[in-house]
Amino acid sequence: MHTRARKAAPSDEDGFIIIEVLVSALILAIVAGAVLTLITATTRGAAMQRDRSVAYDLAQSDQARLRTLKITEISGVKSEEETLTRNGTVYTVKSERIFVNNKLGAAACASATVKPDYVQMTSTVSSNSMLHPVVLQSVVSPSSGSLDENNGTLTVKTANAQGEPVSGVSVTATSTAAGTRTATTGAEGCVNFVSVPAGSYEITYKGNGLVNTKGETKTTTPEIVSLAAGEYKTVPTTPSLWDHPATITPKFAYLNAAGTSVPALADSMYVANATNGVGEGVGTPGVTPTGSLSKVVFPFKSPGEYTVFAGYCSANNPGANKVGLFSGVIAPEAKLAPEIRLPRLELTVTTKSGKEGKEGTEQLVSGASVAVTDRNCKYNGSNIKRTYVTNSSGRVPEPFLLPYGTYEICASATIGSEKRYAKVSEKKVEDFTSKGTVVKVNLEKTTAC
């Protein structure tokens, strides 16, 4: 009788073999990953080193170029920038030069009493492939006799309201003898025009996104500067002020009969500055307003710097009626929209049906023409006049709004075949409440007002 052979049971050694194979595979994977990481890092490091070497060569080339420039070519120019491509990599080369005083060890225009001794030249080369740019610096001192003793130096300075230097302002110096030179202020807030002929110069500024104290992006009136032979002059006496502009766009409103604040439009507003005493009317008074009023302003630092109210003249300032104006400081790049209330005029036009309008029953007059003239504010040489027409209730339709001030009121209408008039020589419109300034006029047959 044959017996069937039994299948051998797996031994413990077989399990250990499987584990050893798995561990070996894991170790191999770890080592392979480390090797690949090392290879990648080495390749990246070699590429970065190559890019940095190219950047260094570009910086050296730029330094060599700068040292070949004439002193008159360096004069006034603060920085240049160009983009170059090498081996598929894009590099940005920035060239800067400033005039430095040896005693100060700083930019010559940092002081109004020192002359520039030499030029500090900086070449900065950057690329997206490098963590840090390559920066090379050198100095050049004008050789003896390289500057004409009959020429002088003009240094022009800029700052903000805090007295901090302002960069990015284009400065142009123009004269009939020397032509035009333009430069842009750097981090020290100045430009130097070196070795310029003696004579009279017109200095103008362009903000390049900045504004001056008048809210202008460029000067409209040049500064006139006289430069003597061999003279070193810093202009202006105090730095020209420039900064990032702020904007004020008031939300005008009035109180209706129910005492609710209702949005309104004003045809003009007045913006006054406390520091330089400059006040300016904005808008077109006397014309039906169709949109919001806005004003770009220079950001000063004193408390209560700007005052804004409806109207075109300083005479429209409501003074103690604080709801009728905005007063405060505006920070650089701020966009303010304060609510400013307008006073309301409640004007009713009536007439009497009797002879010459002096007898009979009083009637409300629709279609009457009402001319309201500001006695203390002019536009284009004439007192500002606003005209309206009454409705069936003998009143100018809501809202009848005027800037705070003193007005002459003239109403007129044809009653039957007669032309009748009514005049109020002087009336203050000053009530900012829901009641409004109440006026009632009666048309009579008189001469035109």
C-alpha cells in the first residue's frame, strides 16, 4: 500500500527572508532618493553659480562703462535700468550714481553747504534665478581741470510734509545758454546738476505719480534761479514738497421735512488748506450738478489741515455749523468721503389778484422764475446766479438747496398781461435743519429786479 507524501510546512526561516528582501528594497529606495537629491542640488547649485558668474561679469562691464562717462554726462542722472538676456536667463542691470562729499561720507545734497567731491557708482544685477543680486560699487573723482571754473553746481532738493526726502520726482533745469537738463531724485531726495554754465535757470518739477502742495502733478510756474560762475547753490531754500496724493470726494446731503438725511448733489465745493493758505473752488457753480465733486490734495501733517464745504468761495464757509463742512487731516493715498450737509431754502411765491397785485385774494404762482444771486461769491468775474422755476404749489421743487451764504432773491412772473416782480435784497441761507430757511415773496407790478 502506498502512502501520499505530505507537503512540507513552511519554516520560520522563509518569513525572515521575505522581511530581509523588503528592508533591502526600502534601504535601496532611500539611498537612491538621497543620490537623486544630491544630483539635483549639485545641478541647481552649478546653475546658480553660473548665473551669478554671468551677473558678476555684467556688473563689472557696467562699472567699466560708468567710469568712461564724462562728468557732465553723470551730472543730474540718478539711475538707469536695462534688461539683458544671457544663455536664456534674463538679467536686470541697474546703474546708479550719486555725488558724495568726502567729509560727510554721504550724498552731497544731504547738506546745503558742501560740494560734491566724487561720484559713487553702483551697479546692481538681479535675476529670478538668483536669491541675492550682485552689487558692485566704485568711486570716481573728477581729475584736476576737468571742471570749468566758470561753471557752477545746482542742487535741487525735494521732501514730503514730514521733511523726509522724496524720490521719483523729475527735475528740469532750463536756460538759454545751457539748454535743458533733466534728472530724477533718488533716495536722498535730490539731484545735482554739475558743471553747468553761469546764468539764469528755470527749475520745474514733474511728480510722476506724486503731487505738490497745490495738488498739481507738475509745476505750472517755474522757479527762477540765478547761478554765478563757480557757485554752488542749493534750491529751493526749503525743499520742494511732494507726496503721494490723497483724494476727497464728499457725500453731500440735506435733511428733508421728516428729518431724514437724503443724498444730494452740489454744483461746487471749496477746499481750503490751513498750512499754505491756499483755497480753491471746485466745480461749475450755477450749472445743474450731474455728478460727484472730487479733489486731489497734498497730504499735510498738521491737525485740521483741510476744510471742505459746499460753494465756490471762502464766503460760503458755514463756520460754527459743523454739519456743513469737513475739517481734518488727510493721509497720503487716503480716499475720504465725508458727509457734508447743505442748507435748504423754503421759498414760496405768491401774488394778489387785484389791481397791480395789491388787492384781492393771495394766490400761489406756478411757473414763476426765481433767480438767487450769491452776494459774496463770484465765478468768472460775476456774482454766482442760480435760477429755478416754481411748481403748482408756488415753490421750487424739492430739494431747493444752496451753499451757506447771503443771497439776493428775485422772483418774476406774468400775471394776466402784467409782468410782476418781487425782490429780497439780502437773505441769509443758513438753516441746516429739516425746517430750512423760510422765505415768502409776493409779486407786485414794479420795475425789474
